[in-house]
Amino acid sequence: MDWLYNFPFRLPVDLNTIDEIVRAFSIKYDFFFNGIRQLLSFSVNVVYNALNFIPWFAIVLLVFLAGWKLSGKINKGILYAGLLMFIGAVGLWDMMNETLSIIIVSVIISLVLGFPLGILVSASDRADIMIRPLLDTMQTMPVFVYLIPALMFFGLGMPPAVIATTIYAIVPIIRLTNHGIRQIDKEVVEAALAFGSTSLQALVKVKIPQALPTIMTGVNQTLMMAISMVVTTSMIGASGLGMEVLIGVQRIQIGRGLVSGIAVVIIAVVLDRLTQGLVKHTEVKSDE
């Protein structure tokens, strides 16, 4: 009766051979991966040094003004600024900057790659059909899986963290850029073409402005998914708030893990509310 409960056959998949092939590939093209590693390290350091150069009160003031102007309520600006000051008050300001440097670089790369790709996919039904299963796989794959190739090709530290975060966070901007452009009324585009616009002009002056609220939602979701990788990437040596959470878990230090976890939540909430405010502003402008 074992055949009722045990699968009757197993495919002869040689996992060791797969590991050896990937390892040999990483060694053979180490010069290429090392160049990317150095470029990512430089980018993260530039952003980190820029954040450190700005006085803490200037950042708090900027968050206050952004929260006030985007929401139209001064109490929200005060709340966001107060939450940010809490991070500094518990001694995690420098770690917050480290975390933000990884997030900012990852989001920039995701937008630079994902936005044009979303536009290309929106122009072809065949490309949409081909890339959709890939995006589904990328979005549903356990996030820990991304750490393995990132670690193998780029070693420990910030560069693999940026790569893993980018792969995970790039999906929303591709999806929503594609969706936003596809949902535009075709008659509007046809009218633009009828009045002599080229395909590029119709894209820049009609399609992208009309799809901007949806695209901005994609930017918001990309940012949120990048933040969600903060703790995960600490497992491959990414410093910052995620590392504090990981150390708290490993050493069973509840206070350390709780405070650093709250700091991650504060960053996520503040950035989410600010980007949502930008989305609402773009929606208002597009309606006008």
C-alpha cells in the first residue's frame, strides 16, 4: 500500500552538478561580477555619505514639510517628523542611513530597468504573455532563494543585498507600468497619432502622463518591497537596521530586536505615506 502515500517515481535531478556549473560560471566571469560589485559598493557609499552629510534636523524638517504639503495636514507632518526623531533618540540614526542607502540604490536600479521594460511589454501582447510567467515566478519565489545567487556571484555585504533587493522589488514597476499604459483609452492615443504625433511623441506626451498615477503606484510598491527585504538581506552581511533585528533574534535580545524592528516599521510607514501622497497628487493633476 506504500504506492498510495509515496510518490511512485523520482526524477534524476543532479543538484550537485547544478551547483558546480553555477560555481564554475561565477569563477570564470569573476572579473565581470567584481566590476558590478565595485560599482554597487561605490553607489551605496555615495548615498550613505550623502545621507550622513545632511544634518539630522534638516532631514526631519524635510520629512515634516513633505508630510504636511502632500497630505495637506500639518499634524501628519508633525507625526512623521516625530517618528523619525524616535529613530535618532534610540541611537539608530546611523543604521537607518545604512538601510536607506541600500533601499535607495535598489529602488533606483529597479526603476531604471523596470520602467523601460514595462513600456516595451505594454507595446506587445506577445511580450506580455512571455514575461508574465517570469514576473509571477519572481514575485512568488521565496525571498531567501534570491540570497543564494547573490551571495555566490557577489560575496558578502552591500552589493549582494542590492542585487537581491532589486530582483525582488522590480516586479511591481514592470507590472503597473505595463498595466497603466494598456488601460489608456485607445481613442485618445489614436487622436494624438491622427494629429501628426509620432509613436514616441504619443508615448511621452499622452501614454505616460495618462498612466502616471498607476506608474506612481508601482513606484510605491517597489519601494515597499525593497523595504521588506531589509531584514532578509542582513543574512548575507548587509549592515543597518536589518542586522540589528537579526542579532536580536540570534541572541534572543527582545529589546534590541523590538526597537530595531519598530525603526524599520517607521521607515516603511513614512516612505509609504509620502509616496502615496505623491500618487494622489499625480492623480489630481491627471484629472485636471
